[in-house]
Amino acid sequence: MSGVLFHEQTARQRIAALADPGSFVELLPPPERITSPYLAQLGIPVSFDDGIVIGHAKIGGKKVYLAAQVGQFVGGAVGEIHGAKLTGLFKAAARDKTPCILLVESGGVRLHEGSAGEIAIAETMRAIFECRALKVPTIAVIATDIGAYGGIGILSTCCDYRVMTEHGRLGISGPIVIEKWMGKKAYNSADRALVWKTSGGKTKYLLGDADALVHDAPEAVRDAIAKFIGKSRAVSLGSVKARQKELEKRLKKFGTTNDPNAVWKGMGVRNVEAASLASGPEFAALAKRGK
Amino acid sequence: MITAKTALRRQNKVQRIDRVGKLARGKFVSPDKVPEILRRIIEPGDILCLEGDNQKQADFLANQLATLDKKDLRDIHLVMSCITLPAHIDLFRKGMIKQVDFCYAGPQSTAVADLVKAKKFPVGAIHTYNELYARYYIDLTPRVALIAAAKADRKGNLFLAANTEETPAIVEPTAFSDGIVFAQVNEIVDKLPRIDIPADQVDLVVQAPYPMHLQALFTRDPAAITDVQVLMAMVALRGIYEKYEVQSLNHGVGFNTAAIELLLPTYGERLGLKGKICKYWMVNPLPTMIPAIESGWVESVFAVGGEVGMERYTAARSDVFFTGRDGSFHSNRAMGQLAGHYAIDMFIGASLQIDINGNSSTVSKNRITGFGGAPNMGCQPTGRRHPTRAWLKAGAEANPGPGSPPGRKLVVQMVETFQAGRVPTFVEELDATDASIRKALHGVTPVMIYGDDVTHVVTEEGIANLAACRSVAERQAAIRAVAGYTPVGLKRKKRETEDLRARGIVQLPEDVGVRPSEASRSLLATQDIKGLVRWSNGLYDPPSQFVDW
Amino acid sequence: MEKFAKAFPSKPLPSKAAKPWALAGVVGSGNLEVLLERGSRPTNMMECHVETSIPGYKASWLAALSDFAHHYPAGGTKITINDQGASPVLVNLRLRQAYDHLTKGEK
């Protein structure tokens, strides 16, 4: 039961664990010291990589572009430098027709440099859709409790595939924001079980927002990525309409419930208690995943 | 000529019970009558024991007592181990207490400090647990004891469930000296799972309108253990556990020792230490021990109290834990502390402050916490005669003189050099030496563990073997050597440190075979509470604040 | 923010260090990042640059760095630190980790 947990690793450790040994080449590495000028002006500590490590590597012998956000640094939030690195990487992926993988850990835009962050996220989305039009696979891995929120939540769902673990969370508004809007009665952000049952990897997998639910281990994440780097999903009017239908069905089925367990049961989970403790594929086996 | 009067206490008890009269039906009373009954059974000048243990609290009775005031009850000599609840503090604010003898005031430590400043907290002494229980049999025998139990039957037999804690240590001296034992219970039933206190020793019983308060004190979330704590745990395992072959031990409740527990099935296993160390424990059922227990490291665990959520797990592991005929967990604070005093190779715990002589304390002018049980275990039991390998080895190292015992208990202080907020752990002089504190305590400085009893200090810098020091100056140099970048540590001299290191008195992580860059949370058997539940095969039910699934 | 720089005498770094640079830690609350680079001059000095969010602890920073330069052959390296309130304990651990990565090529 022991071993390295993916969610406990640093961004650099994650990359090292996923890439073929020695294959990772970092672009704009720390010795280049390209740091945020805004944070420095505000007296906030800067980081040599501005909260994102980017580069290229091989996974199973296949060349990929790879980025990992650093959640501990201002919540992994996207500022100007961080955003430019992210945009550039996906643009390079489109240019070179090379799969691009983002290890997500971000609450969205960095407030201290908000406009630059918003623009960067929008430009990255455009680059992602450029990749998709060219059938270049894009994959978001969401595997930590910082998760993917705000603009990065949206950006993650623009990718072809999402790989999640039970620790990962995916949404637009974070739990505290939801509580502020809906009231504590409707959504208590301190109720950790509720938060994970609504935005956590297991629920996202059941609802089809995540394409793979894997163990919290680097090998499991790598295996899932390896399965997706050979495939892509076209975006067409037909696929968007089909997705819209699915969402309408989901709203009809669960729109009035306020019990997250009811959603699990509705998606075919018979033994909620056992499923709560199960992880990755074992969880998937306990559920009859629907659409 | 006969001068001794006979059985006056017994006559007095009969009078008190008579005063209760029709307010009770037999031993049983209804909750609304409790304040009046307390007024009738307690007399001015009484020694009153109010059960407030480390975990469970006779909170209903305490709250009812606090509805009375000075005209109902005065000149009370309060004896209780833990001052925990706001109701306890109210008794002092109302001026009902003429003296208090206690052990620990954790959650109320600031309130107690304020009362001391206002001269409303007349302390007899701050005790260690067994010291106070011992005095219940000598000069502090309660006239009335207000206690807490899980269940009573129709005769007044009591079931104490997992949290026996100190109830027997209160009931026995009271009941066998014609005192009155008044129990609050959660439930009254026809048949008890087992009898922990016989009805014969119980005078009054009330079913409280709410279940007794129980603190979850010993749950440490592995997610909060840091890499630095893992480093210290590795150093302690190699430099102390492995070196002395520590077989029987007590662990404190901190994250440092939680890290050690979680390293046993991984790092400890790799070092080949399974079966050689950590077999017999005097410790509460710590959830972080589950992986070590499941991996077969642990022969037995005796506990001073229970822990919320560990009920099903302990019942299912009755080969390891002490359980009653009903199959459920049993604890006993007095006996556990006795075991921790005489029968273990090692006590290892943390402290807020350690001075240059190795004395430690958690008391300051603004926080009077007291002692609890640590000093009962964190001391040299000079009444000990039985040898163990660890005891003899530590004794030989301390180079005993002709007039001292051949062995030594390992008394280990394991601390980071800084507390949260960059407050240094190591100080030249303890805050507890403050003149106003000493005055309130009749000239006693509240020292938790005395430097003379400490054999080792472990920090992230390394180990200082105080037992091997040959002079006071040497001991101070050894402490400075591991005090890191605190003001105490910055005064160390490089040459002195090198000399102590050459003699093995100071050991850096490298000296005990630990590479600091190896220290990582990934070595822990599990990194979160959910992992503990999985290790327990679903038998551990963590409190809801720890659950995110 | 407080910023300072100082060089400490240290035995030269073993010539067969595995990597040109190594990074340990991340900038986050109570944490820091240490960038350790080879190729600085002179080879018997360890050059240090610290930027910390909590001013007032220069003495303990310098003591920690001086001890490190004393214990490890790190001459000819440059250490740059971005700190967000790490304890001296963690500073030490990160320095040792970065050093191990640089000399032994570990991640």
C-alpha cells in the first residue's frame, strides 16, 4: 500500500515520473529567471518558473509536449509569464503536430495580473482548438485537491481527454464561491465529503466529464496518458449538439436532487459506502457508468 | 479512655443521603432535580471531585453545579485532573472554590492564567495524574465525587465503555471512605454489556439529557505530517529505537511520533527491525498505529483512554488491545500511567520549550496548561528493578556510580527547533520561571520533564545524548549543538560541537545513517486518513471533520 | 521583502557533479525554492542570494548558509533562494536536497 502518490509530488517530480527516463527537456528553465514583474512590485515572492514547468519529453518512446502547474505557488494561478508559457506550449504542439499534456493544478487567473491571465487562458483555449482541428491530442490531468477551477476549469474541459484521480476536483466556481451565492444551507463548503462528492474525480468520471479515473500513482497516470496520446476527438457541430443533449438529460435526471449520493446511485453505484473507499479502476468497476 | 470518635463520616453520609429524601427514587434522580440535590449533598469545606478526564467529562453534572452560586455552595476544595469546560471556570468566577488541586488545563489554559492573575484561582498544586490519584488515597480523599459513565443498569452498576480513563481511581477512594459517588450516564438499560463499577460503590445516578462530552484528542491526520517530521522520525528510529532495541514504549500525541508509527511498516521494515522493536505499547488507540498493527509489528497495546472512531477496530483486534468480556475496548488511566512509569523502555514526547539544561515546560504567564501524565512516564523510575536490554544499555552509557541503578529508562524529547510562527523551542530560561507563576505555585517552577531525567534530545539537526554527558557544561553544549538556528543554537562553538560529535554525544543525521534528502512523506505507510481506513479494512470510522469522501 | 547576498568560503565542489543546476522546493506559504548552479567564481567560495518575504532574520539565514558551506564542499556554486517564510529547518533540508540533486543527479 505504500509508494509514491502522484498528488503529493511536486510539479517537477510528476514530470520526471511520467516521462521516459532522462527524456524531459525543460523550456525556459529556472536558471533563465523569467519571473513575474507584477508580484515583485507588490512585494510578493516570485518563483523561477512562475508556477509552471514546460518542456518536451517522450512517453513510451513518443514525443510529447508536457506542462505541470505548481499549485503551491499562488494556487497555481495564471499570470502573464505563466500564461505565456502555457499558450506557447500548446501553439508549439499544434505547429509540430505533437500531443500536448497539461498536469493541471490551478484555481484560474492570478488576481494580481488578472487581465494578462484572462487573455492567456483565452489564447491557450484557441491553441487547444487548433490542436483538435489538426487531430493533435490534448490531455488534461487533474489529480490534486487544488484541482482545476475558474478559467483553468474551462480550459481543461476544452482538451480532448481528462484523466482524473479521486483527489482531483474539477469545476468553475470553487466551493466557497458556491456557498457565498447559494447559502450555507444549500452548499456547505466546509463539508469536505459534500465538496468531493460534487466536484471530485469519482463523480466527474461517473458523469462523463473525466475520461479515465486512475489510482493516485504516477504509473497509473502514465498508463492512462499513453492510452490517449494516439487518439483525438474531433470537434464538430454534431459532437457539440450530442454533448448538449447529454447535459440536458443530466439536468432532467438530477436537477432537483440535493443529495450527491442520489447522483451516484442514479449513475449505477449500488454500494455507496464501498465505492467511497474504492479508488481508480476499482471504483469504476463498482459503477455502471452512464451518460 | 477512648478518644477516637467512631464512624462519624458514615453517620454524616447517611445524613446527606437523607437530605436528598424524595428528590430521588432509590439511587435514581431526574435531571431537573440535580442542582437541588448537589446543594443538599455537598457541604462547605468538602473535598469535591468533579470528573474531568483528559477525554471524557462529567459535563452535565459540571453544568448543573455551575448553576449554583456562593450562597448555595462555598469553601469547596476542588480536586480534578483536567480543567476543560467553561463550567469549571465558572465555579472559580463565582468564588465557590477555596482551593483547587489539578493536573492539566489544556483547553482552559488561558482562562486559568487570567484567573490566577485576578487571584481567583487558589492553587494547592499542579500534579501529575498518578500523583493526584495517589493523594485521593492519602490526604485528598473526596467527600463527594461527580463522575461520568456510558451506561447504568437498574441497580446502579456502571459500564464505562472505551473511556474508562480515571473513573475507578476516583470511585474507589471515595466509596471506601463513606463518600458519595454520583454518576451521570448516557443511558439506563436493563442489562449492561459488562460491569466496570459495581452498584455497591454508586450512590446516585442521573441519565443526562445529552451524552457526555468526549474529546477526540489523538487523531493525527497523516496529511499534516511534514518532510522535516519524517526526517526526525528516521533519525529517532535509527539513532534510538534501533540502537537500544526499544521493545516497550509510550508515544506522545504529536505529529513527530505519528510519523514514526507510519514509518514502521515501510522504512522500519526495510531496516529489518520488525520483531526487534516497538512490540509492547502503553498508548491510546492511535489511528496512525493501524498500519503497524496490520503489518504485525505490535504484540499489545494498553491505553489510558479510548479514541473516537476506533471502537470497531479495537474490538476486531482483541489480540492486540485489552477488551472486556463483551468484546469492547478497555482503558484505565491510573494503571496505564503506572505501566508507563515502571514497565516501558522508553518515553518519547514533545514540548513547547526546552531550556539549556534540558528542562521542559508548556506553562507561560498567559497559558497555564499544567502537566497531565507525561511526567509520570518521562522520568527515571528509581524503584525499577527488572532489567531489559534497552534499560541496561542506556544505563551502561550513563556510566552509573556505585550508588545508582544499573539501568536507565530512555526519556526522549523530540522537537523541532522552532514552533509555528518562528517561535524558538530552545530558550536560555523557561517562561515557567516567571515570578508570578512561582508565587501562585508556592515556589515551585512548573517543569514538565526535568533535564536530569532526559536521556536524549532529538531535533531535525540530530541527536544530543544527554545521558552520556559528563558535566553540566557538556550537557549545555550538546543541547546547543542540536538547537539549530535558535538564539540558543547560534551560541554553539564549532569546535565544541565537533568534539561532542567525535565522541558520539552529538549525532547528525548522517552519523546514524540517514540521508536528509531521502526524508519524504512518500515513505509513510499512508499519507491520509482515508489510507488509514483502507489499512483497517474499513473498521476505523474517523470523526467527520477528517472525512472527505 | 528583504534581499541580501553574501559569499562563504567552501571547499570546491567535486568536479564530477551530475548536473549544471538543481532546484529544490517550491515557493509557497512556509516554503522556499533553492536554485543551486555550478560554474561560479572563485571555486573556493559559495555565492548566496536570498530574497525572503519575512524580514528580520538575516542573522539566522547567514548562520545556516555558513554552516552549509562549512559541511559540504560547495565552492564554485551559486545559490539563489526565493523564500515565503520557511523555517530554518526547511531551509537546511532544501539546501541538502538541492546539493544531492546536483551532485548525484537525483530528482
